[in-house]
Amino acid sequence: MEVLLARDYHQLSQMAARLVAAAIKEKPALTLGLATGATPLGLYRELVRLYQEGELDFSQVVTFNLDEYYGLFPDDPCSYHYYMETNFFQHVNLRRENIHLPPGRAEDVTATCAAYEAAIAAAGGIDLQVLGIGRNGHIGFNEPGAALNATTHLIDLAPETIRANARFFASINAVPRQAISMGMGSIMKARRILLLASGRDKAWAVAAALEGPVTTRVPASLLQLHPRVTVILDRAASRQLQGKANRDEGWPMCY
Ligand code: F6R
């Protein structure tokens, strides 16, 4: 696991965008796994900027999002479909047919989840998966528990996640209680993973994920078992790491 320290959120976003851009330049038909939430907003802004400056071409890139709230229509401003559309998709030259998100409404959830897994497999698997991390150590919406799901599934959101995500809704009561999320196996099968964390409210989850025991109680700790993970943290998110002593920004730490 390679851990890079950024001075602040802006630098974190630039470093993340450079890494994603390099992956697309190396493989123009990259299969890119995407996250939502506050953390990757700066990354999307940087990628849009690089596209507008003629530095990046998304015409062959294929995307798969991690998750979607269950019950929301794609045009609901709180849905992840809407988030991706407004923050990224409509600003770059991704082809519509290359964009995939779990549907928010599905008659047959089991079949829908299986179809999502099949689509990832048919695309050749995910080359690079971008992840944020929940304050409780979740990735995607794989919440801490005694056991974790391997594949795309319907999950009950943890009370802590509902509280944390209420900032994106009119009230906490409006936050959906369930989501469809890629599973831990779907994520771990990605050939490369980029985990981003910013802010002091992520410091506990980051330390538990990177330096704590591998446990389903901290889903992100399973990333310790993945052969190719890059983590980019700002100073605040790195505060509880023991291994960071005397390290300068941009200096890689290896775990
Ligand atoms: C969203 C996702 C979640 C978020 C996490 C952190 O697609 O997969 O795991 O990455 O909840 O959210 P923010 O970035 O809003 O703190």
C-alpha cells in the first residue's frame, strides 16, 4: 500500500487527478470505478479541467459507479446519478453507453445486482477503482458488520452513515435507508485502487483501515490485502497514523 500525503484538499484532488489521467493515457479504454460524496468532487473538477484543456480524452473510457441510494429516481437531485451527471459526466466526452451506475429503483433487486456484476465482468473488470471512506470505515456502502457481501447487493445504511449523509438532504428523514452497492469482492477485484480521504473526521477511519487489524468491522481494512492500493490523504485525515512521523508532503509511505 502506497500512502501519499497532500498539504490540503486542493493538492489531494490534483494528485488524484494526475494519477487517474496517467492511467487513462496509458490505457485509453480504461475501465474506471467511480465514487460519489464530497471527497471526489475536487478530483472531478480537475479531470474536467484537464479535458477542457485538451489533455484528456474519455471517449473510450468505461465507468462503473460504486453505489446508488435505493428508491431514488436518476433525476432526483440527491441521487448519485444526478451527482455524477452534474459534477462529471455532462462535462466530458464519455459515451453514454459506457456509463454504468447501479439503478436506484429496481423491480427485481437480485437480478439487477447480478446484472451489474455481469456488466463489470463483461467490460473486463475494473482497472482503477476510486474510493472515498466513511467515518465508520465503510467503502462503497459496505457497512461494518460481522460479515460483508462479496458482490453487488442491497444494503441497510448504518445509522452513522445516515447521519453523515444528511448534509446532502433537506433533513435526516429524507436520507434513504438503503442503497445498492458494489460488494467487497467487486471492489477487491479491481486491478488498482485509489483511496482518497480528507478532513479530520476521517482520521480515525484512515488509521483503522491502514494500521489496524483486517476486520469486517472496518471494511476499508480489507484493502490491506489488495496488491495495488494508493492512498492519498490530506494532513487532517492522516493525523492518527503512527507511520506518518517526520514525513513530508508528497512523500510516499509504504505499508
Ligand atoms: C460514495 C461512497 C461512499 C463515500 C463515503 C465518504 O459513492 O462510496 O463510500 O465515499 O461515504 O463520503 P464523503 O466523501 O462524502 O465523506
